[in-house]
Amino acid sequence: MHLILEFAKELIFDVIKTDSANAEVDLRHLRESLPAKFRRNPQTFFSANGSNTNCGIIFCPHVGGKKGVLHVSDMMGHGNFYGGSKPKQWNDKSNSEWIQYKNRIQDDFKNNNIQELVATKSFGMGIDKDNVRYTIHYGLPSSVEAYYQEAGRAGRNNEPQSAKCFIIYNDDNWDEAQEIIAEYDHAKAMKRLNAIKWGSRGNLIDQMWFLLNTYSDREQEKEDAFNLWKNKIWPEVQGMVDAATTLNEVEITFGRNRGQQEKALFRLVALGLVEDYSINWHSRRFLARVRHVKPDQIKDGLHRFLSNYKFKEYADEGTANVPLENAESAAWYAIGQMVDFVYDEIAAKRKQALNTMASLCRGFKSDQQFREAILAYLQESEFSETLKTWINKPFHQIGMESVTELLARVTTLDEAKRLVGTSRRMLDEDPSNIALRYISVCARLRNPAEDDSSVIQEARLLFQQLQHSQDLLDVEDIVFFVLRETVLYRQHLEEQLLEAALRAVGSAQLVKRYRDERHQWPASQKVHRAMLALLIADALKRIRPLIPGEID
């Protein structure tokens, strides 16, 4: 308990749950209530008063739009905003004017010339003001770590409970968001997301829209990067002396899709196919510095890239089949491997981090409960050392026995809470890890602080991952262990989790084993019918070879 109170002792956390129709109203009401919350005079609370100014930061997810810094700062009545990129509304102004404005507004806030600033997450690194009394996140922070850093801009006076940190959280479309997150195909996920009307999207859907636009089409990204290298870079370097110190410069004119071109260049730099590049805005060109590369050097570049994220064994396996006949084949293979990795691993991490933060907001009950959840996520626990060794390992290398042994160590409620937090953090690092997801489901089942929706959400993600796993022999055992844990700790959820398992990995064998172990049919007619359908389908499959002709 003492550790919990000491953690971020200057801050009081609060999550205000809202919906699409009322988010702006709730933000205005929250701001209007700040003087009362701090027991200060409402006539002077929002005034600049030197070092005694009640400074505050409102964090927004975007620069433009209704949830952007421009709109919100106008809504707050002061127009003080800060963003990483120049707003579209500033198209009539130069980049230098935008930089001058940002520097001025930042200095004004640091020097207490303005009381409140509306900013994106790009603001605040290195800002150390001891009179920031509050932060408001108007929308979902990108991760638990990001939220803690951004909220930590407040309360730097070392006085307990002197600052307040709010999140205005819109939970609309939660179930749809979970289905979109679980969808492996980004194009299909975006199609589902676009079917949800703009004006009714919750915070998680909003963030997923930007994420999926960043990672929209892996095959197109592969083609863009390879075609840029093949058509612009390779013709300039293939005749060069292949010495490591020999560099050439290639000018690439901006096309209509400058963003796509720059992303392709970025991918080529990551593989070592381009040394680096700069941008000449006046002539609207990229200037790429390039050198001749051999197939084995391309293979080494892919190995270095993978080694930045995974163990050496993974990088070895990922580069084992790079074709070394010629540079063109090696480049195509390396680009394909890298882009697939970005989509399957890096984008998945960002999705998982967003989902973790949304789950914490959704489950908010009190300052102490939220504080406990953040602390359990951030701190090392007695389970950290073991779970770290599981990261980036397939399930067969970890094994059912290791999972069972770790769960046997959980004998108290506090241990279950710490295991939930640790497994959350590890999954943010390796979201496709079935053993970590399995542990996370069981830990949430054992922790009463996690509500039922949190358990159901995590179990569905586990079953969907089992559905997409290849050559995993333990699927049935994992499902039944989860169901046994459910019967022990939350029996009222048994049929819901059974239905989720049947949808994802249902089979006649699963149905028969359930009947043998539970000695009953489920009460739910929906689940009952699903189990019968699987048995009938299995029976038809078995008798089909014995009967001439087709069976419809």
C-alpha cells in the first residue's frame, strides 16, 4: 500500500467517460469545474500570474479536425496551440513562420505569459515547470508509457496530490474496435472501420483509423520501395566501384504522393539500400546518397534491421533464404521481408499498446485502482524475469508446463494484479505471443479488479490468435485450461468464453472433450446449436467417402 501511495504521489488520476455526442460538452464542463476542484477563485484561476499561474496542458491527438489543437484551443477561448506539424489552415504561411510561432508559444508558456496550452504529444519533452496544475487528455493516449510521461508534465512541485490528470475517454464502438484490432488483414480492417460513421467513432476507433492509414497496404509498400530502388537508385549505382566509401547522389523529384515516396525512401535507408537522404523544398526534390551494394550486403542489411527488434536466431532465420544470384532478387526479397515484419510486428505493437491504454481507461473505477494498474504495468514484478524470457519465442519453445508452473506461483490477489500488469507490458512488446496472451487471460480471470469485459476481450484475442497459429498442437489444451480457470474464478462467463472458442477454433473433438469433462450441454441455445453443428459437420465428413455421389 505504501508503494502505491508513493507512486506519482503528486498526481490524482481521473477518467471521465463520455460518448461521441457529449465529448465536447464534457470537456468544457471539466474545464469550467477546475477552479472548484482546486478550491480556487474562478475569477482568477485562468489568469496569468507569474510563478503562481495555474498552468495546464490539454493534449489532443491531432493538429486539425474537431479533436485537433486548433479547434480545441478556440473552444477554450484562448487560441494557444502547439503541434508537431504545420496545420492545413496555415497553408498561406511558410514553414519558417510556423516554427517561429511554435517557439514563441512554447516560450510564452514556459515564462507564464499564458495560462493554458492545447498541444499534441510533441510538446513538453524537456519542459520542467513546477506550476503545471493539471493535464487533460482529450482522447486516448498512445500507450501507458506515453500517458505517464505526458501526465507527468504536471505535479513537479513535489507536493502530494497537488496536480490533477484527466482523460476524456469515449468508449463508443468498443466491440467493433476489438474486431478491427484482431483482423490481420489491414485492408479488411480499414474497410470495417470506414463503415463506422465519423461522428460516432470512439477514441480507440479514431486512433485505429490513423494507425491503419499509416500501415494501409503492405503489398503496395513493397512495390513502392522496390520500384524506387530499381528505377531511380540502381541505375545510378550498378556501374559504380563497389567500395564502401564510394557514394553517389541521386535526385528524386516529388510526385503526387510525396508521403509514399518518402516512406519508400525510409524503408530503403533502414535496409542500407540508401545511405541517407535530405529534402530540398524549394526544388521539390529528395537528394538520396547511395552506394553500390552486392546481394550479400543486402542480406546483411536485412539481418541488421531484424536484429534491432528480435533475437539473433530470428534474424538468422529471416535472412536464410535471401537469394544471392543478383542484387535485384536480393533487394526484392529483403524489402518484402522487412515490410511484412513492419506490418506483423511493429504495427501490431502499436495496436496492442492502444488497446492496453483503452482497457485501462474503460476499467477506471477510482484514482487508487487506476494508479495500481499503471504501477503494475510499469514496475518490475516477481514474474518479470520469467516472462521476459518468453518474448519473441513460439509457444512450443515455452510449453504448457512453463505456463502451468508460473500460474501455480499466483496465490494471492496482489500477485494476480501484478501478473496482469506485467503480462500487459510484455504483450505490448510481443503482441503475437500466445503464451503471454494465455497468461494474461488467466491472470485477469483471477483478478477481481479486472471487469468481465476485460476478461472476455482478452480471451477472444487469444482464441483468434490460436485460429491463425500454424502447426500449434496445443490449441485444444489451451482452450480447456482457460475454460477450467473460468469455472474456478468466473463461472458465469463459461458459456461466453466457450462460444468465443467455438467461433475461432471450434471442432467436433473440442465439443466431445467438453462433454466428457463437464458432463453437460450448455444452457445457452446458441452455444448448444453451435456444438451440434460441429458434430454434424464432422459426422458428414466421416461418412462422405462411404456413400456414392455428393452429399449436400
